[in-house]
Amino acid sequence: MHRFRSAALAAVALMAATAARAQMEHPAGMSHQQIVEAAMAGGPASVSHDATIGWIDSTGTFHQMQAGTNGWTCFITRPDPIAGPVCADANGLAFMTAMFKGQPAPPAMSAPGVMYMAQGGSHYEDAAGNVLMEHDLHHSPASRRVMEPPHWMLAWHDVATSGLPTKENAAGVYIMFAGTPYAHLMIYQDPAKLTAPMTR
């Protein structure tokens, strides 16, 4: 009897989970599992494994597909103006969603925001190599699209004082969107090759 009751409860839980998943909004042509796998590819496994998973739509709204436990969020955007998935900590997520929503500035930060793009991404530049706040959906005919290698980003209120270049350079570190409230550091270092810190 106990075994039957346990099986029945498990079946009910499975049906409830399936029904809840069916009610979630999905981008056209993507299954729940495809969203999860695509979003998790945005960061190193040490981050994405226990992260909250979801996607961001054209209005900047986040749709959660799977709850996480480590304070990180991995997501894709649909449409995809940045050409790649992202894994971000809480401050990084607030920074990026404010940008996607077209807010004048990101929210005030009490700590830096960290974001990974382990599959790379893209941005637009003018003829002089200045990085523009444009993207695939909205850009001027005079700008050109530049593909980015796997990288990670650091958002903080004083990145302009770092003295780093404001254009792509051989060192692989520069300030993106310099002179705007969304200025942040771009570090061309493959997140997939970074390992989790050693535990003592």
C-alpha cells in the first residue's frame, strides 16, 4: 500500500510539473529543454549547473524556465540582438535587463556585476572603431557588425577611471559603450577555460 501511494504521489507531482511547464511561455520553435541547454552554454559549468535558467523577450521581460540555487542566472534573448547566451550574477542581470528595456541607466550598484558570454557575441562599430550602442535589430547603415570571441564582462560605476582603451585591442580588454551609463569592461578570456576556485 505504501509503495502504491508513493507511486501515485510521484505521478501527481510529475503531472503537475508537466502542466506548469506547458503554461510557461517559450520562444517560437524552441522546446523547454532547448532553452535550458542554450542558456546554460553562456557560462562555465561551475556557474551554469545550479543557475536559474530562462529567456528574455523583446520587451526585456525575463521568463524563468528553471529555478536555481547559486544566485546566477543564465539566459538567451529572443530575438537575439547580442548573438549569444549570457550567465550573470544578480548585479549583472539587473544591468543587462535595464539595457534590454531601454532604461536611461542601469540601477545603482553596491558591488560589481559579472556576466559571462562563453559562446561569444557581437557588437557594432563605426568607421573609427568606436563601439556603438547598436545591435542586430537597430543599427545605422554606416556601422559594421563585429563578432566577439568568448568573453566575460564587468559592470561597475567607475570603469571609466581604469585607463583601459575604449576600442577593441590586441590585449583583449577594453571599455565597451564608453561615455554612456552602460559602460562596462569587456575581457576577451574564454569562460569555458576558467575553473572553479579550489575549496579549502
